[in-house]
Amino acid sequence: ITLRKWMFGDGSILEGREISPLKAFKDTGVYNVCLLIKTKNGCESKTCITVIVRDSIIPPPAVCKAKFTVRIEGKKVLFLSNSEVMNHDSIIKYSWVLGDGSVKDTKVHELIYQYQKAGKYQVCLYTKTAKGCESKYCTTIEIAEPLACTAIYAVERTGTRTFRFNSSKSIASSGDTIQQRIWVFGDGSSLDGNEISPLKTFKDTGTYTVCLKIKSTKGCEAMYCSSIVVKDSTITNPPLNCKAVFSFTRKEQVIQFNSLGSMVPQGDSIISRTWYFGDSSAPLTGNRKDPSYQYQKAGVYNVCLVIKTSKGCESKYCVTVQFQPFNNQCAARFTDERLAQKKIRFNSSSSLAMQGDSIIERKWKFGDGTELGGNVVAPEKEYRQKGIYTVCLQIKTAAGCKSDICKVFEIKDSTANDNISQRIKIIQINPNPVVSRFVTTIWTKMGIEVEIGIYDIYGTIKWKAKKGLLTGNNFIEIPAVELKTGPYFLRVTSAIGNDSRLFYKL
């Protein structure tokens, strides 16, 4: 090259061999700058470019690109940004639009999100850098329903050593199906395929663990195992299970029986109760649950109850009842009426004596150390201070009969008469019937120490313990392994009241 001619577009020209001239323009504007070259052999070439002259330096545009990867575990998704930025720039904000109406803004490149239900979601990531570059990237993800399936089978004995296994109750999730069933019979043999109800004959007697493994079209797997006993015996129908039981209490000269504790399996019911009272009277037939009976003379009677159910189950239960008529019968009773905050009127006019007899003495004990003798029917008592008081009445008749009764009262700053005998209650016994132990729920209105006891139907105590109860429901475990089969009463006794409930020991 022998010549370089620079034409700067502003009217100025530079000729010579200057390879890299420096040009200062007087004014801003757009200039067409051209270079013409010539060689010693006469070759010529020309090129032009446009140059913009301004009063500032224009920085190059920022460049960034948003993108991310996804890892799905059930309904939990890990979003991991691998977005790109230029050197000397950084992302200052990640905005995740998750497709279910949620938007999460973070300053870090990863996000863990839990979707509530399966489905397809379009997820977008918006990034913004420190130098103002913004970018967006979207993709669609799919959250699948978790795999679920259950293996189960029933067994029916069809021969001495032959059994039918039925797995029709095994299930897979909606939209999925069981495609494989593998039966392992515990004697070294197995059956592969998809047999729902195989028939199996065992060569030898013994106990075998039979397992069923299922696999669904979508890959869910489940297994169920159960033991069966193979023995050389005739096939019999399963025994019907029912249990007759009753309790009894004495009310004056009458014995009150109660058979509500009798038990039958679910789906069955008692259709007949026949009572034998142990004397010369005819049996009481029908379906009486709680008959009353009055014996004509003293004696020991063997009372029996026979029940029959709608499915043919029968059960008999007998108890010895000892009856001794009262020669002199009386009963102490009284009611109460609150007259003031600390004043109560007691009324014993409802106390009883037999015909031809009469009450000749009433002795009152008011629980605060004071007593009242004589034969006052309706005394009034004013207590000096608040508290819990046990009020007792003892009566005596002309024929020598004595009877007493006690009630618990709370005296407080209220005109309401608060008989607190119902301030403690056995809510439930679970389970009932009982095998070896049970849990009872006892409710009390205040924290109190109680005695909990188990009594048989004759009133004999079989177990007892003292417990401290808190206000509200208390859950107490009671041992029953030493009890013999039969009905029992659980009784709780305290200073603020008593309660009892019937249960049955298997």
C-alpha cells in the first residue's frame, strides 16, 4: 500500500500512509467516514462506515438470559436457576410464577415449592440484574398423583386341606389397574400371573404364611401376608358368639333384674329372653330386658337367663340370689331448699316406715360438727362459712327399724342450691367387653382424690386404687387380667360424689 486517503465526512481529508489516525470532530452528528487505499501495482479499494458523534460515551447494552431446571418429588418441586449474565453483572431478583396462582420473589437462585394437587402447571422465571437487564423463561411441569395400591385377600375353606383365596378387594389408585398378582403359599409353591381367586390344596397339615404381592400398571407395589392353619377336620360353620349376662338390685321387697349387659356380635340381635327365677313360678318368656320379681318367702334362688339371637345363637347365664324379707322396713330420705347464700332448709317428710310403724326419731348431722336430735322433720341450717359439707339423716321407727342417708353439699356465694353428687362421672370404658386391661374416662368438675374400685355383681370388691384427678376428663388405665369371666361394676367414690358403670370381662 503506497497511499491511504481518509475522508472524515466533515470536509476534512488526510492523505499519506497513516494507518490509525486520530480525528476530533468539532460538532456532534452523523458522519460517513471513508478510507481509500492504492498499491504500487495500481490496485485501489474504498470502504466507508457511519460514525455517530455525541457528547457522551454510550455503554454497551447489558445481556442476560433466564433459565432453570426442575426436580420433582411427589408434589414437592425444586426449581434451580442456571440463568446467565455478563461479566461484572449479577442477578438481584428472581420472580417465580408457579402456575397455580402463586408468585414467589427471592434473592437466591433456588426455590422449593409444595403443590397442593396433581396437574400440569406453566412455570415462569423472571430475572433482573444489577445493571437493569431483565429476562423471562417459561416451561410446563406435570405433578402426578402419588402411586397407591392395597393388597388384601379373604380365605374360604372348601375342603379338608383345600382353600380358596380371594383378592378381589385389592385395589389400585383411580386410573390405575392391577396387572400382576404373585401368590406365595408358604409351602414352597407360588403362582405368578394375575389370578384373582386361586384354589390351593396343601399336601400336609400345619401352619402356613400365605402372601400376595400385587403390582399395578403405573408401578405401584403392595404385599399382604396372613397365616392359615391346615388340619384334618371336617368343615364346620364358624361358631355363633353371644353372651347372656344380667345384674340385679333390691328395691324394698322387689328384686330388679337387668340384662342390658348381654352381648351379641355386630349384625345380630337378641329376639328372646327367658327368665327362670328359681322358685316354683313359671318361666317369664318374651324379650323382657329388666323384669322385676317379688319372692314370697326367704331363701336362696338360682336365677337363670337364656337368650336367643336372630342368627340362632343361644346362651345361658345363672346367678344365685339370696332373699331375706324385711321384718321392719324403713327408708331415710330428705330434700333441700336454699333459703340464702349460706342457709338451707332440709325436709325429711318423704322418709318411709312400713304400714303400722312410724318414725319416732330423726338425728341430723350437718357436716360442720353440729347435730340436731329429736324428731325434727324440716330443720333449717345456716353455715358460717363456704365449704363442702356432708349432711346425714338417721331415722328410727317405733318397731326398731333404722335407716340413714347422706348427701354432699357445697356452700358458696350463690343462691343456687348446688347438690354436687353429680359432679363426678364415668364417661366411658374402652374397650367393653374387656380382655386384660381397659382405659376409663372420668370427668370431674374440680381436682379431687378419688377411690376407684371394681366390684362383682354381689358387691364384693375385686380391685381398688386411689387416684388424684384433675378438673375435666381424666384417662386412667385399669388392670383386669385377674378377673374371671363375667359382669362387673367400675365405681368411683369421692367427697363430691360417686358414679358407677357396668362392664363385662371376657
